[in-house]
Amino acid sequence: MANMNIDRQTLRDLADEGNETALDRLADLADAAGDLEELSELLDEGSPRAGFLLTRRAVAAGDLRELQRISDAGYDQAGDELERLLKAPDDGDRG
């Protein structure tokens, strides 16, 4: 099978027609480019892949507010990660 280089506009058109694989591919491209704005837009469009990628970034950064935002946008695993981080013992809290 040939290695196909599919352009973003074609992916966007397919995603707009309801193709979830194209939506996932757009999320992967946005993540690779570090385009958090596009990832957030894809999450708002209902992309679970964008939710996963944003959650992974927010966990790595320890960004609790972003995890809450992602969870509020409908990606439940972000809420699970938020709860996990909130319940984790704070090594610096000795008091």
C-alpha cells in the first residue's frame, strides 16, 4: 500500500461529514504541531482523541484547571485524572 500524504483540508472535510478517524488524525496533527488551540477546538467538536491528548499534556504539566476544563468539555478521563491528582499526597505538606 502506498504511503499517502493526506492534506488537512481533506481531513477537515471528512471530519465535518462525521468521519471520526479523520477527526482523530487532525487531533494527532495538531498535537504534533503543539497547536493547543486547534486541539481545544477539536475537543469542542467532540473528539475523544483531542481530549486524550490535551489530558496527557495537562497531567504532565500538573495543570488542574485545564483538567477541569477538559472534563467540563466532556472528556471524562480528564476528570478521573483530576481526582487522582487531587487525592495524591503532597510530599511538601508536612503540617
